[in-house]
Amino acid sequence: MVDKLLMQEASRLLGQFSLSQDWLTAGSVSAALLTPSGHVYSGICLELACGIGLCAEHAAIADMLKARETVIESIVALRADGIVPPCGRCRELMMQVDCANRHTRVWLSDSQAITLGELLPQSWMEL
């Protein structure tokens, strides 16, 4: 089962809202992560024009980095219809932040998690 604390934090942040234009939004995806020290960090996505938006996982990782932590024990991303796996860009970011994140538990559903290493096998960072 997904860590209840992570789901609560991601659920608390979830909720799309408009920015300067109706089609520029934030909050349709939220993410929460847990570090080995027991801290929970979180973020929301920004869906913007010109490719300058960012994923909720990126925002949560940036939140973690402010505290000078780099290792992620577990991560979950959530949208209105449930858990969503991280995109390739998010997978790559986690690996580049710390190769130890190969062991990060990534939630794919309420009952299924696999490691980042399984999602990103033979990473160039480890060759």
C-alpha cells in the first residue's frame, strides 16, 4: 500500500487552477516524496506554454534539494483519476540528483511499486 503520509500530502495539494490564461494551469498533478531521514517534500505541476512548465515530481525534488537532501526513499504522483507514473524526464532527474535513487520505490498504483532502476534500466549515469 502507498505510504498514507505521501498520499495525504499529494492529495492535499491536488487541484487544478488557472494562471494568467485559462489554458495555463497548475496543480493538475501533485507529487510527494519521502527521504531516508523521514522528511516529506511535495510539489505541483505547472502546465505552461513554450515548454517551460514542469512536472510535480520536479517541484517536489526542488523542495527536497532546498534542505540539501538528495536521496529519495519513495515517491508518488497523483492526478484526479489516481496515481500516475513518472515520465522519462522525471526518472532521469531522480537518477541525476543521486545515483542512490536507483533504489527509490516509485508507486505505479495503490498497490504496486517498483524501483527507479527497474523503470530506468542501464542508466548512462551508472555506465
